Amino acid sequence: MPKLSPHCGEWGDDNIHRLPVRVYFEDTDFSQIVYHARYLHFFERGRTESLRALGVHHSELVNGADPVAFAVRSMDIQWLRPARIDEALIVETVYRPNKGPRLRMDQTIRRGDEVLCTASVEAVIIDPSGRPRRPPKWMIDVWTPVLTPEAE
């Protein structure tokens, strides 16, 4: 898989997308620890940039001939350790096999080798009316090479 510019992270040979992020003042509370809701922003950036690195751009999805979008249906988050201002983090995204309109991903935020936060995410593909629909074939073809089955 080709390595792309660092602004959208990169897919490793292990089918994990890694996006570097920095903790800014705006991400923290008065104690300079990352506010819990900001982890959602980091995870969203990881998902968006993992798709961008595969050539899937949200603006093209909604403005294309066959418009679709992603909507998060569910997310299970485990906060394990705090991140602090100025720290360099890595957002990892792993795609799981999809079923119908659903795309499942596991995400991890790390500080070096230390896991700070994990999330299991289920997104659905929707049409302009908001109804779930199967992803277009070209989209399945794009993300199939990076799908990772769940460990048994």
C-alpha cells in the first residue's frame, strides 16, 4: 500500500491507519488534561483521514452522482489514562468487515506504546434522505484491502 503525505497519516503494512495528533490548549480543561469529549474529535479525525488516505473524501461523497454520507450509529469508549497539553499522540484506526450499510472500526489513542483510550465504532452509510444503504461497490473495493477480521 502506498504511503501518503503525513497530513492524513498513513496505512501500515499491518492494516492499521496511524494519524499523529498534538494536544492543544483548546483540547484541555483547567487542569491541562484532555477533556473527555475531545477524544471524540481525535477519533473523528482518525476515521476521516484514514478514508482520505484511501482516496475517499467526504465532500466528494455528498456531492457525487450517487450521494452518500457516513453517520456514526454507536460508539463504545474506554478512557484508560489521561492525555495532557502538548503531548504527541497517535490515533490508530482498524477497519473490520462490513455488513450491509454498516462499517465497523476499532480505534486506539496512544502516547508512545501506552494506550490512553479505545473506541469501537459502528457507522452506517446513508443516502440524502438519511436512510441506510449499502456502500457503492467502488467504496467496498477501496477499503477491502485494509479490512482486518476480529481476533477469535
